[in-house]
Amino acid sequence: MTLRTIILIMSAFGVISDSILIAFYPQFFEDRYGITSPVHVGAYIAAISIAVMCMLPIWARVARHIETMQLLVFTQAAAATFCVLAIWAPNVTTYWLLTMLMFMTKASYLLMFPYLMRLEKPENHSVTIGLLSVVIHIGAIFGAAVGGLALQNFGPQFSVGLMAVGDFIQMGLCIYLIRSGKVVNVLTQAEKDRKAPPFKRSTGSLALLLKLSLLMLLFDFSAYLVRPFFTVFWESTTGFNNQTLTGVIFAIPGIVALLALIVKHRVKHLPRYMDHTLGNLLLGTVGLLLQASPSAALIIIGRCMYGWAIYQVIIKLEVTLFKISAPDAYARDFSITNFFQNLGVLLSSFGAGYVVSLVGIPMTFVIAACGMLLTAVIDRWTFGLDRRHTDTESEKGELCNVI
């Protein structure tokens, strides 16, 4: 297997590990610690975002002097160790402490994305990001399905153990890459010795990066506001209490993302409205509103529309980041945008808990839909993703040529 393929596999295991409980924290805390407060669940998911958003810039700074794969061996080993200890956490305070340490060290695996992009040619960025996005979504599908099955049949402690397995696998793949000689070193000797000259941005690039980061913050807030309590809403609305089925419904956007990638690479010229940022944000808005309905069929339809829109906009946002950045600054700029993305998830997690406790779960879909519309308005007025993102035919090469 090539370095690229193994990095994609590592990314999949990282996402699977993260996704095992992300859809089921309300049920997890109730089953294990007897906590039913939606505010607590929202605060915990928000704390995960804080851990990641604060630590990723630090890991990016460390990665300027230590090769990424060598760094990941130690950080993923530490993450797995904290996760194993969390299996036997006697109370919720200890569980919070151990898992926050786990997410702080685990955040380093996100450095694989800018590392991979640094190895890719610019004309392959769009396809590579599409692949990464689909891998992430497939990992979310599998993780949510396995998490629901594990929680229902084996209990919360077994689910936490599965998260540790994903971290150990990532560590093992890093060791394999290093020992097999497949790792490509990207640091100069000056960088390793901390003697490299400071990076200088081109005029206006920082302003563009901050505008893009603002869009990512608003978009992620809107996209993830409905995530913490979707499974509870689905089960209470439809009466289907099978957590395996719930996990699959939760992961529908990932299934749609896979279909979207297949369509994009089989159809040379998609209709403009299918790839238009405003059109996709409006589609996501309608999809979110449909998910607030009491009908299982409408929820599934809305989930599909939401999934298509989320995938298309995410790809455009991520590709634009690497268009306005420079290879030497990929990790640094990625950590900046990731900070704002996690800030959006943080605000959505806190917001979801309070909205649910005050006015109920359906309002999270309505507020998220309003956020999508606000994202569209700000993009049109201040940035213009469609103006900055232009696909070339070389970016739409066959999937097999990329792998």
C-alpha cells in the first residue's frame, strides 16, 4: 500500500474511534453515571471541542521540529492509554479528566491532513480532500453503527474500550510506516534545529484566512447544532428504540457523501446548481427543517438533503483553504481554521444543551437552518467561495489514480 492509502486508513480509524459514542452521549451518561441533564451532555461535547481547538495549534507548532509520523506514535499511544484508564473511571469527574486528556493528545492525528496535502500536487487537492471527506464520513457511519450496537448489547465500558482500539491501531500504522521506510520527511534540517527563518505571509492572505475561518465557524455551528440530541429526537419521535438502527440513521449524511463522491467522479459536468455554494446552503436549510418534522420519512429525506449539502460545502471550504495557503504553512493555517471550526462546534454543543433544556429538540433544527442562511449571506457579502474555488478537469481524475 502507498503512503497515501495508509494515511487514509489511519484517518478512518481515528474517525471511527471518535464516532463510537458521539451520537450516544445522552444514553452513555445515563447508563453509566445516571446523568440525564442535556446541559451536561452539551457541555461535555463542547469540552471535547475546546480540548482539540486548544491543542491542535500546539501540536502543529511541535510538528515544525518533529516529523509528523514520529510525533503521532507517541501521542496516539498516550491517547490510547488515557482511554483504557477511562474504562474503569469510578465517577463522572474522573471520566471527564481522563477523556479530556485523551482528546488533547488524540488531536494530533489531525496533522495527517495538512501533511498529506503537502505531499500532493496542487491539482490533486480537490480529489484528495474529497477522498478524505468520504473516508471521514464512512468512518462516522461505521463508528456510529458499531457504537450503537456496542452500547446496546455490551454496555458503556465496552464502547470506551473500542475507542482505545482505534488509537492503538493508528499508533501501529505509524510504526509500520516508519519501519518500512514509506514515510516522506518534509522538514528541513534548519526546521528540526529550530533555526528556520520565520514564515512570511503574502499581503492580504491573513485577511482571507480569517474570513474563511469565520465562514467555517458559522457553517460548523449550523451543521453540528443538531448532532448531540439527534438520536434522542429520532427515537422519541419515531418510537424506534433500536440503537443500531439509530446509529445508521445518524450516519445517513456519510452515506450520501459517498454517493456524492461517486457522482462527482462519474459525471464530468455536474449541473451548476448541484455544486453552487448558495444552492447547497439552501438545500441544507430545507433538509434541516424537514428533520424537525414528526414523520420518519421526512426526517430521512431531510437527512439526505442535509448530507449532500454538508459534503459539497465542506469540500469547497477545505479546498479553498489550501488555495489561499502555502505548502510551508499548511499545518499552521489548518490549525487556525480548525480552531474556528471547533469553536463553531463548541458553541453548537453548548447551544444545543441550553436550547433543548429550554424549548425542546426541534428548535435546534430551526436555529441551525437560520445559521445556514446566515452563512450564505456572509459568504456572498465578504468572501465568495464560488469565485475563489475553480475546479479543473485534472482535479476530477479517476478515483483509482489518486489511490
